[in-house]
Amino acid sequence: MSRRRRLPIRACATLAATMAALAPSHPLHAEVDDAGTARPALALMGTIPIYWGEAGDFDEALEGNAPRHWARAVLEESYQLAPLDFLTTEALESHRNLLMAQPRALAASENVALDGWVRGGGRLLLLADPMMTGASRFALGDRRRPQDVALLSPILAHWGMELFFDEEQAAGPRVIDAASHAIPVDLAGELALAENGACELFGEELVAHCRIGEGEALVIADAAMLDIESPAPQAESALRFVVAHIFGESGDDAGNGGFASDSPVENRAFPSGSGSD
């Protein structure tokens, strides 16, 4: 039996707080770009620098000199991105879709807001990596670096899941088969479901698709597909697949892959007194 451990607590990045405040906030309805194409909004949160790139400071971010993340261009083909730094009911209520890419640990109030938003019909794509492997221009311990370990036990447990990490697994990139789509992973986690959980696992138990109230969540226990430097050859197609699977091809029809259980998660809304990891 592989040895498993729960994930430790680690401080998160703070540079995104100032930059997110300056980013445009897109409403629920689709925005029309300069070419006249309507693109739905996609809220974005996480320590993986998809929106701003690996900015070393505020000036570098504003001047656009930071190394850009390839995933931003892919997402902006179909969506208007709206970076968020802190999850509140007010911040989420104007959005239907949310991508969380290796987010920091959530405060108690954020767990409540996120749970309520999903239950009300929100669609969440969450990449929670127990051991980040992607390269970064910033050294270990630098708060501008993507968070090394996902710290989301309270909200995952509330949705009937638990994230494990096998310390004895072989290191190095590999590809898993998730519904006939190749997804690159590296030192991935493993998701386990509670006995009364209503999520469905696939992709070697790295991926869970859940119906939570009126909404849906697609949880992936790895974030190697979003490596900013030298992404795997399958990275772009993997991102397109998971985005289309949970948000729909046009942002209007989620769950195209049909993996979510027909029974929604029946547990109650997240109690307001619950804390973070």
C-alpha cells in the first residue's frame, strides 16, 4: 500500500491582490470584442500566473514585460477573463464560470461564498496540485511563485472528496487517459470520495466531476498541464478539453462529457463558522 499524507499549510502569494484590483471585472453576460464576437466571462483565481504572467513587481506587470503564460491566449479565444483575488458573494454573483488554478488556502468566508455560488448554479474548474512541479523564475519560498501545495481540505471535504498524495510514486511527467483525452501530469494527487459522495471519478482517480446543488465542479488533482515554461505537448489540448467539459463549448452547456453523477451533492450549504486549512 502506498504511503499517504495530508497536505501541510503554506503561505500564499500576495502580488496578485493589487493587480487583481486593477483588472477589468466582466459581468455575467457575454462581452463583445473588437471583432464583434461575443465571449462569455470567465472569472480567474489562483497562484498560477495565467493572467498577469510571472510579474516580478507591479511595474513589470503593468508594462507587460513579464513572461506571459500561454494559457491566457488559449482561454481568451473563447472567454473574457476577469481575475479575482478574494472570493465573496458580491464578487462571484456576476459570474457563471470560475477557473481556480492552484489557489491559495481559502478563508472561512471564501469557502462559504464559493460553496453558495456553486450551489446556486456556478460552474467551477479547480486544479488543486498536492506537489507542484512546474518551473518558475522565482526561487522556492518566494511568495510570487505558484503555491507548492494545494490547501483546500475544508471545501473538498464538504463536497465529499479528499485529496491524497502518494510520496512513493515515480517522479517525472506522464500522461493519463481521461475520457479518451490525454492529460499531462507530474507527481499528481489522488482524489477519494466519501461513501455518500455524489461525484464521479475518472482519469486514474485524478479527476472528479460533481453536481453540487444547481451547479457543477470539475476537480483535477494536478496542475502540470498549466506549466508556464516548457509545457507538455498535450497541455493545450488538455486545457481545451477540461474547459469545454465543465463550461461547455460556448460557455452555455456544461458537462459535455457526461461524467457527473445524476444525484447532486446533498450535504448542506457550507457553515459560516468553518475555517480554512
